[in-house]
Amino acid sequence: MERRIWIQSGIVEELDARQTRLLELVYEKIVFYYQHLSGTRPCYRFPLSLSRLMKLCNRSGHAVSLALRYLANSVPVGANADPPIWYDRQSARRNKSHRPYRIFLRKKSD
């Protein structure tokens, strides 16, 4: 059981092995995108989106978005670091109600 603490509220949650593996998979695919795929082809010149992350992980949108929220807003108990990723949602130009995710790796502060 892994214990994670939410940044803003301080709530501690316990994740089972299955949830922990999902978090690791999603994080590995985000790192893979930015280290190996980003900028190699025209379709990879944009920031990582939720739909592309779903395809990389071969998981549903609900599972990936839940893992994304955990990775962006919580840290393991006892860790003094910031969450490893962050994301934002920006309105599209044509359809303002469409707000796609843009997922980024957080810069390591040394």
C-alpha cells in the first residue's frame, strides 16, 4: 500500500498495488513522450494531450485522467518535492466549451 498526501488539503490516501502500477505506467508514458517522441514528427510538436496519453497507455480516459489528477496534485507521504507533472486546460479557439488537457513534466529543481 502506497500512501499519498494531497498538496492543498493534506488528506492522506492509501493506494493499492493496482492503482500504484497505473500511476507508474502513466508517469512512464509521459516521460517517454517528452524524451523520445516530442518533436520527432509534426504530430508530436504539441504538448501531450489526454487523448494521446490514453493511446500511449492503452487505458480508458477515466483511468488516465484519475491517474493524472493523482500525479499532479499529490506526493508520496514523507516526500518534500513538488508533484512530478502538471497540467492545464485551455479553451479551444473555435469551440470555447472544448477544453483540452495539456500535460507537462515539471522541471527538476536542484
